[in-house]
Amino acid sequence: MTKTRKMLFGCLFACFGAATPAFADLSVRIGIGVPLPPPAPMVEVVSVPAYGYVWAPGYWAWNHDRHIWIRGRHVVARPGHAWQHERWERRGDRWHFVNGRWARDGRGPGRGHPHRHGHRH
């Protein structure tokens, strides 16, 4: 093995070795929940989405030992679906994060989007 390859493998090993504890810590925190409830949602100024987009509201995420605000964003609409935003659920004495997702709304294309703006006819 050449000296350059050995150095490259050494650097990669060091980088992955340093990153592994962070990933392990993150998966443990998600699995067991967090001790603190999220703060009240922040007030956001919602701009009118372009045609074919819907507003996904901001939410509180957990980062190491505290909540941080993730700003709302526009996402591409899915006809026949409604966006169910990210949220926290209390389970016993812990709080668990639930990812946002698309759910069938049963009302046909372009319906059931509570935060939909800018619809063109």
C-alpha cells in the first residue's frame, strides 16, 4: 500500500471514528425521547407559495440538550394528500418527535391542504 493510500485510509478512519459517537447519541435520544416539552410554536410570516406548493409550518427540533426552531417552508403539493406537520407526543414522562408526512385526504386532487395559498383556477 502506498504512503498516500495509508494516509487517506487513516484520515477516513479518524473521520468516521469521530462521527460514530454523534450518530449513536442521536439514535439513543430519538429512541428514548426527551425530558422537556417543546416551547409554544413561533409565529411565522407565511408567504404565498407558488402554484403547486403548500406551506409546511415550522416546528421545534431537539438538538443535543435543547429545542431549536426549524423554520417553515414550502413543499411540493401532492394531489389527494394533506401535509401532517411535525409534532411532539408525550409518552409517559418523555416527549417523542413525530416526523411530518403526507396523508391521503380523501377529497380529491388539490383539496385538504389547510395551509394552501395561491391556487390558480
